[in-house]
Amino acid sequence: MQTSTLYTPMVIKETSSGFYSFRIEDEMLMNREIQCAGEIDDRISDSLSMQLRYLNAEDPKKEIRMFVNSPGGAVSSGLAIYDVMKSISCPIRTVCLGMAASMAALLFISGDRRDMMPHSRILIHDPLITNFGGSALKVKAMSDDLLKTREIIASIISEHSGKSLEEVYNATAKETLFDAEEAVEYGLADRIITEI
């Protein structure tokens, strides 16, 4: 699991040989639960990909629960996680807590079962330009790559929502925010839950 400078809750258990403590993420992993939280970058991508592959190797038929609360992040890192999600055989239940935006939205909607907490939200949009500049050829190459990425993202959203590519392009041309009910209605989620 990811580590951060934030406080990481510990679990303390008593056994016949005394007390021992471990990170709550380790307990979650033993229960086949993982968390996509914070900005999606290479570190988060590596961590989630390893956890998914590990749980698939442990039991390729048993469901994995992935909780999502993220502003999104790097497209390449998000697509790496997506590819792993689609390459393993066990079903993945995604649960949106708070916000699934940008690449996090793509990961959330790719679950086999997609649950939203009542006050959670989803934000989708076209890929954004960063570090734009340089020669005309460099700008053209970046533009071509951005349009190709836009097509990839739109086709994934279309596949998992049941919407046409044109409908997806209309929604992602601007930042489109869905509350839980709107996400279910649009096909980005399956149901709203009040218990996990």
C-alpha cells in the first residue's frame, strides 16, 4: 500500500505470544481490500498494480474491493492500473468515497460492480495539457498524442457507461461533475450504497 507522511492507523492484536501491531493497510489487503487515494502517479500505480496482481495470484476467482477517493493524476499511470485491472481474472468491485475525478473516475467506472456512497461524486474531462511549448513540430507531436489519448479515454468511458462516443466527447469537452444519482443514471455507476 502507499505510504505517506500522514498518520497511518495501526491495528493492535493480542495473540498467545503477546501483542503485535501492523498497518491497517495490511489488514485491508488480507481482506482483499485496496485503496486508490490521493494523486495517481507512478508510485501509486506500481503499488496498486502489485496489490492487484498479488490478490489475483492468491485467489483468481475471489472479488477484490477497490475504494476510490482521488483527484486523478497522470494518464500513463492511470492506464497502467486500468490495464492490470482488465488483465486479471478476479472480479473487482469499485466503491467511490468522496471524489473520483479524471483518471480516478476512469478506474472507478471500470469495476465489475461499481458502488457510490450517497455523497460521492465523479468528474470526467478531456486530458489536460501540461508543459506545453517548444518547436512547431514538438507542439504538433504533443497535440497528436493528446488527441490519441482523448480517443483512448473516451472509448473506455463509452465501453463502461454504454454511452456513444459522441455523448462521451460532449461530456468530456468540459469538466462534467456527476453526483451519485446522476452517475448511476449516466451509466458510470451501478448503485448507491449506504453500507460497505
